[in-house]
Amino acid sequence: MTDTLTSTTDDVKIIDCDAHLTEPSDLWTSRVPASMKSKMPQMETRDGFTAWYIDGEMWASIGGNTIGHGPKKVLGTNSLQPFEEIHQSAWSTRERLEVLDDQGVLAQVLYPNGVGFSSNHIFAVPDLDQRSLILQTYNDFLVEVQHESNNRLLPQAMLPIWDMDLTVKEMTRMIDQGITGFTLSDKPELLDLPELPEPYFDPMWDVFNSTNTVANFHIGAGGTKEEVLDLRKTMREQRAGQSPTPTATTLTGKKVASPSWRSFGPQRWMAVMATQMYMSNVRIVTNLCMSNLFDRYPNLKVVSAESGIGWVPFLLEALEYQLDEMVTTNDEMSLQKRRPTEYFRDHLYVMFWFESSAPQKLVEEIGAKNILVETDIPHPTCLYPNAKGHFDRVLGGLDDYSRRRILQDNAAELYGIDIPALTK
């Protein structure tokens, strides 16, 4: 499919900086010794609903999967069920590359799907040896995907942040095999770990700083297992036609407000929740720009994934204003050497997919060198089947430099992607 207007992307190679790799049914069982298979996650379908189980207990979902056989995108759902309804491009390297070719995309940066967008869900496995094996086996799978795709698919690996020595070893192991970045929790304090700028995390930041690998914060990556279970419970109630209370009690006994009003149906509830989640990375971006982390690690590059870009100019303006209005004592003023916007310009990247207004009107305020594009395949609201046509339309009014930066050059430099020469 092509747009009727003249293409503005024929002279660049589009790099998709956020899509998701669904975990295949044999991910763990095919990669561990027979003696350990019973301890690994097992995919099971119960009453028509597929999920991952450990020791007979449900552990993780199969994630957002809205591209069914055909392939065809199915609207109005978070995930097709059971697993057999999902198109193989969700997990198959060969078929994912076919999707990239159809979309007009050169390369794709991949995040996890059902097992969460950081290692928080794996952290919830009590047994340390079992936990570490689950994580390392998952990362081994990612390396296989990258090599099989000839570096067109670039999965971002997980880190065992509960053990900093093991984290450094795993980063080194993955980097040596070509992995270009790692996906992190933005709220490790919810797991009873220190906050990200504290000395505990210094060895991790040292590796990022010295290797030019990317620190990725995907929306929703900071959720604990309990929060995920609460969310699943609410979604099950919605699917069953039950109305969750506007103030729900979590598994820990804490009362929290539901993302949407109880009078909404399951599809509207999902739309409200998703809209709020897109901007959940405002917290991590704000704190990074108000800290001295980039002074301490001047080579650090950070990506805010799946969070959109329309909110960025307001945030930067607010940061500059509040710094001058609120930070007045010598101790507070001496924390950082530069302005928040300077840190953002030199170290942070944001990305868009469905947006039209911000790419057309706000690129100068955000910075062309700070913007990436994504498709979010195979999640709900992903750009499918015509990502190229969308980017042609929303970026058609930009100058050639900005367009090339946003679609190709920023990501190529960030993730070390070789751009093949264009054929004439």
C-alpha cells in the first residue's frame, strides 16, 4: 500500500525505534537442560486464554498482540487469544523481516512483550538461581534474533538489577555479542532497591557511559508484579462485563484510583488507560533533566520509548521556569552544572508514531536531533500496515535535514546501525 501523495521517505531508510517481540512458546524449554525445564516458564492455554506459567502458577501474559493471520490488524482488543490466533511475525524473525519490508522499514528496535518491559517481572521470581537463568536464557534468545536478522532486528536486553555484579557481567556478555542497549525500570525503588542516581547503580552507569550502549525507559517498565496483577484483574472484570470500582483495592491492600470511570466499557477503559500511560515517562525525563547524572556520565544516551512527543515542549519550558523559581539555595543550585534543556538536547531521545500535530508543528521546539519514530508493532494502536505512508504525510512539510534526522540518522548513530547505500 502506498500513499497517493508524493513520497518524502524514498531517499532515507526508516528505522523503527519501538516495536515488540512476542516471546515464542518454546523460548525457555528449548534452550535449557532437560533437568531445568520444569523450573522454566511454560506457555499454557486454559479455557481459551494463553499465558505463561511457572510451577503451575500464572506468571506473565503473552503481551499485546493485535496482528492476526492474513496478516491483518484486529481493532478493539489488547491481545488475540489463544496464542494460535496471533500471526507468526510477532515472534518469527523471517516473518517479522517481511513485515519490515512491507512497511518500508530498514531496521527495528525491539522491546519485550508479555514478560514486561524491564526485568521487574523476572525479579518477582523468588529463587535467585531460577530468576537469573530465566533472564539470561531470555537474553540469549534476543542475541539469536539479532544475529538471525543480520542486525536488522535489534532487541534491547534485560538486566538483573537485583545484583549489580551480575548486572555488569550480563551487560558485558551481551555487548560482546552485539546487543546495542538495555531496557530499564524507571522506578527500582518500588522493588526496594535504591533510586537510579544512587551509588548502588554507579557500576551500571559506568558501563553505559564507557560502551555507548543505550539506556531505554519504555512506558510501563516500572510496574511491579503486584501492579500488573491488579491491572490484569481489572481487565478480566471488564471483559466479563463487571464494573470495577473507581477506587480499587490492590493485592497489597492499598487503595488506588482506577484509570477510568467505572461506567466505561472494556474498550473505552483500555483507551483511557493507554492514553494516560503514553505520558508516564514524564517522571523519568523530568528527574534526569533535574539531576547531575549526565554530568557524571557525559556519554550516556537515554531513550524514552512509546511516550510520544507532544508533551515535550511544555515539559522543557516548565523545567526551565521551575528551576529558576524554586531552586535558590547554594546546595541545591550546585547539584547540576547545566540547564535542563541542555541535558535534554545532548542526552535524551523521544519518539512518536500516531501523532500528526507534534511532528508537523513542534520539531524545532523539541529538537530534530532528539526525535525518533516507531511503529509499536504488534501492540494496539500500532502503525500497520502503512507506516511509511503515515511518516510521508506527517513529515512532508519538514526540511530534508530534519526529516532525515528523525527517520534515519538519529537512530543509526544511537544504535550503531549501518545504512546501506541507496540504489539509484
